[in-house]
Amino acid sequence: MVSWWGALQRWRDRKALRQRPIPDDLWALTLARFPFLRLPEPDEQQRLRELSTLFLDRKEFHGAGGLSVTDDMAVAIAAQACLPVLHLGLEAYDNFVGIVVHPGEVVARREVVDEAGVVHHYEEPLTGEAMDGGPLMLSWEDVAQAGDTAEWGYNVVIHEFAHVLDMNDGQADGRPPLDNPALARQWGPAFNAAFDAFCHAVDSGRETVLDPYGAEAPEEFFAVACEAFFVAPTDLRHAHPDIYELLRNYFRQDPIARH
């Protein structure tokens, strides 16, 4: 059954690559808008384009708030989403299908119960949100500005898809599934030490390379670190060399060496 399904998926992938490739002009436009997607190795650049094509074939895009998702918008999202899984494989995103794109940030109504059992209601502005099993929500305004916001390590697409990777083992805790035993042993001590130091820096009011939102929880620290790893790697390695090394081994990519 598994081999039959795998053969069927490979046939579908070949068909999608043959019949619905991303047009040359649209791919060139995407690379021009988001320079961090320009990979110097031709094989890697071609793989990113093919993964993006297959991503578009497997996922379903839905506009919200009156927004119509155009081809250039879908390709922009697909290419940024596929950069982290360049060497992990698109199967890492198999646990969801739907992507909902809003014109800008949305306000979500939240409810929490404190230790005394009192229910508190509040509103939270969101530029993206990943839920286990989907759908995944994105603000197009933030996606479209990713070429500019890369300078300060911000990328909403990579952030939310980092959460998808994190949740592949059934929980969001800042530790994605790790097949490498050596990396699995290193992850906990290095990640926890970096997270604790980062939280202390944020609580002390010190300026940080990573978005202070990463101090909210280990899973958020992982997500903001992934953003910086791909769009501001030199800054990340300078501030958190241990985290850069963990992510380099996990993603099997070295953005600093690449550029």
C-alpha cells in the first residue's frame, strides 16, 4: 500500500512538473522581489523551483477579506515556504492542505483560564498562524514586504512554516523531529540555554537580534530563529552561534556559506 501510494505521488509530481511549471517570467519576478531566494548553486535553484511547483499542486489557496490570490502571490508564498525544506523534502508539509491569505493582519479573539479558574478574553493581532492539521493563515501585506523586512530578520512565511515543521512530532515545543541522533542529543541543552539567555535579555530590556516575540515560548523562539537563519543568517550566527549550528545541521543548509 505504501509503495503503491508513493508510486502514484511520483507520477502526479512528474505530471505537475511537466504540465504546470512556474513560468520563467513569474519565477524571475519572484527572485527579484525576494533576493534571499536566489541560490547560487544551479542545482539548488532548480530544486527550489520544482518544489515550489509541487507545493502549488498539492496545496489549496483561499483568499479572505475580499482578497483574490493571484498566481504571483501563490508563487511568492510557495517559494518562501519551500526554502526551509529544500533538503528535507516537501513531505514535511503533508499534514495540511489549506492556506488562507488575508490582505493584512487580522485580530483573533482569545480566551484563557487562569489558575483560579477565571476566564479572560482578549484580542490578539496576527500576521500569520499555523494550526496542527491546518489551515495555515498569512497576511499578504507581510508576505509581500519580505524582501525589505529580511534586513531585520523578519519573514512571516518561514515563521509559520517553521511551526509546521515543529508540530510534525505532535507537539509545538521548539524541537522538530530529528533523525540525526547526534543532533538530537545536542538540541536540548543548546536550545534551552540559548532560549533562557534570550528571555533574560528581553526581560532586561536589551536590544536583541531576534524578534522579542521569541521569548513568549520555546516554539516561538524556534520560529523566529528560523526566520533569521534564512534571511539574516550572519546576524543570527553572531548573536546565537549555537542555534545557527543546530539549524545548519537540521535544515542541511548553510546560508552564510551560500552567499
